[in-house]
Amino acid sequence: MAGAQTVTRIADTVALVVDCIEDLTTYPSTTQPCIAVDLEGVQLSRQGRVCLVQMKANHSRIIWLLDITVLGQMAFDHPSSDGTTVRDILQSTSIKKIFFDVRRDAEALYHIYDIDMNNVCDIQIVELAVRKSNNRAQAQPYLNGLARCVTDYLRPGVQWSLVKERGVALFSPNVGGSFEIFEQRPLHPALVEYSAQDVALLAALEEHLMLRFGPLAKNRFSWGYRIQVASENRLREARSPFYDEDGRHRALAPAI
């Protein structure tokens, strides 16, 4: 469930890409722009295929599903009336983007579409920092996934879990699904819901986590810097020709 306050729109024409860009970049002068982003795809990596890019700005109630299967590179490079593209937004140093575990997303965007992202905050790193500041990361030296973080910190209710389960049942090979279903058009309604709700709560999760720093966070600004560095390290690793996107090491908490 994306949320009663949100509207989901699929951008599968260049005209809708323009609408998407204008929505994402038209914000009040008093607002610091921030966009929650996620990707869905087939074997999401430099060897795979990007199917959707989900985006929601903090000043908007619209969740955009940018249809990469239909539009391909045009989705990133078709300009709005003022010349802005989705590529510009992702690469902007002035517009903050929040992801949850940016590694595969960054790898796919960089190696397939030559998009080198800037100003990215990885919420998975924020959650790890919160545990470290409360002296809990040593007891659990692993990263937590999105579902666990949303459930533990936001407690969104049973409908959120049901939407997650319906989506996973369609695409996860572990339960008889296939990631190729993300390339079928029209997109299955359960996948529309699943994809939308993955970004719907990211901003709320970040806000909640920023209030949970513990007694070891004497200077929250220092934690902010460490989160920034760790997020940038993930972008740098994703660009590397030697990056290994698989393996148990991905679940281990990095030093921050």
C-alpha cells in the first residue's frame, strides 16, 4: 500500500516523463529538495536490465514509476521545457536522493546508462549508524533489509506486508516467480503497488531514524558526515570494474 495520501503514476511516454521531471523539480523555495528513489529490474546489475525507476519527491504526493522497459534511455535523457532531464536530477549535487541499499541500483545506472549519481544518502547506512550509536551493531554485525527496517521502526500495518508478499510471489524465483514479469506490459497491478510502496515510506523512515541516535552520538553532525562518506563509498564501489555484487559479504555491516 503506497499510502492514502499518495498517487501512483506510470510514466511510459515522453510527455509523462516531462510531467515527472516538472513534479520532481518544482518545489517551494523554503523546501530542501529530496527524492526517494528505487529500481526494479531483471538481474539488476551491470549485466542486467532496468525495468522501472520509482521516484517520489518530499514536496509531492505523486509516486512516479518511470517505465524503462518501454522508454529505454529516453526516460533518462528526454528534457522538460527548461532542459532538465532525469539524468540531471540523479547526477545533481544540489538535489538529495535517498535510496535503501543503493549498490545494485547505482551499478545498473552507471554501467548501463552512464549515470554517475551524486548527493545520495543510503538509508540502510543510516539505520546501521543508529544501531552503532546505541551500541547495538556489535551484537548484530549485519545489515538490515528494507522490510525489517520499515516493520521495526514504522510499523505500517498488515496491508503493507500483504502488498509486499503479493509482489514477491510474482517475481521471486524462490517461490515460483520470475523477475521477467517486470518486463510484461501492462504492468501487473500487484507490481505497481509493490514498486510504489518501496519508495513511499523512505522519507518517513529516514526522518524516524534521525531521531533515534543514541548516547554515542554526541555530535550528530559527525554521524551525518560518516553516513555521507559510507554512501559515497557505495557509489564508488558500484562504479568499479572489480565490484562483486553477489556473495555473503554484502550482508556484513561496513565500518562507518
